Amino acid sequence: MVRLSRPNGPTQRHRELTRESGEPPSRIRVVIADDHALVRSGLETILLLFDDIELVAQADGGAEAVVLCEQTQPDVVLMDLVMPGMDGAAATREILRRCPTTRVLVLTSFSDEGLIEGALSAGAIGYLMKNISGDQLAAAIRGASVGKPTLAPEAAAVLMHRVATPGLLGKDLTARERQVLTLLADGLTNAEIGERLVVSLSTVKSHVSSIISKLGASCRTEAATIAVRHRLI
């Protein structure tokens, strides 16, 4: 594992305010999680080409990625899926639980429908194949840092199938996520939802992010619209 860090980087609160404003951070802090050293080295070389992207840590597995993300609080994680021990989907879910403002971009060689479903259900904001260009990767990282999803055609097809198939949409929502979705659709803010459910603001944000991902929405408003249209609440 190679770890790079800048101790005087932006604070967690500053990154939260940046995301809420819709503006990308001045430098997007990235963690790479991949069990192949050659892949990590190649990604590091690519990211160094972009002045607005900073590599803060590298992990050779899912468990290590969770620990490093909790320590460094990155803006974006580039997550491989098939790794020994804790796989990418499980790591994604745990990272988003501990670091609700971090976004996870899956970067993989596999287009298996089950893997795509698992990654999106875990809360990944994007699903990319490793044959993309450096410029495409940088664009996806910038988009993820402000909450914009980027999906490979294979992942987009799975998402479209999920939305178009009656009875499947929303089946993976947890009971708590359905509560949050109901309050969201009623027009409550994250702070108001937190007060109603007696949970922290960061927990609400994590639930909202997961709901948006699972419903294939681009924002909370679209998630509420989908929920009403498909009678999920």
C-alpha cells in the first residue's frame, strides 16, 4: 500500500459546503482501491496529469480502503469490485456508512449484471470500465465530486432494466430508507428528516445518497418523483 496525503487539505465541513453549492472542490481528493499493484501504479500516473485531482491514498483491498477513507475523508474513491477478502460492493457500502460525503466510482474490468446491481445497490455513484481514457476518467471523477453519476453503457442498461421492470424498482430499499424517502417526498429537508427520525445529519445524507442510487435518480427531487410514480411510499 502507498499512502500520499496533504495534512493541510480542506476540512470536512468545507467539502460538505462545496458539494452543497454544486461547485467542485479546488482539488479533488482521491483514494484508489485495487488489488493489482500495476493497475494502481497506472492510475496514479494518469491522475498526476491533472492539476485539480490529488491522490491521497492507495489500498490493495476493500478492508484497507475503508480504513484509509475514514482516515483521509476523500472526495472520490476509485473502487475495484473483485478483490480478495472484502469485495468492492461491501467496501463501498461501509465507506459510505462511515464517510457519507465521499463518492465511490467503480472502476472494473467486469460487466456482469450481478456485479453492476451489487455496486449500484451499495451506493456507488458511477460504474466505469477500465478501458476508458484518462480524460474520461478525470471527467467522471470531477462529476462524482459534485454528485453527478457516470455509467458505462453496460451499467446504464442494467439500470434501465431495473427501472422498467415492474415490481423490481425499490425492492432493495431498507425500512429506514423508505422512512427517509417518505419524509423526503413530503418536502422535508435533511435537517428536518434528522430531527423527525432522531438521527444525525450525516446519517440522513447517507440514506438519501443510497436512495438516489437505488432508484437510479439524479437528485432527491427525482427520487421523490419516482417514489410517488411507482407507489413506493
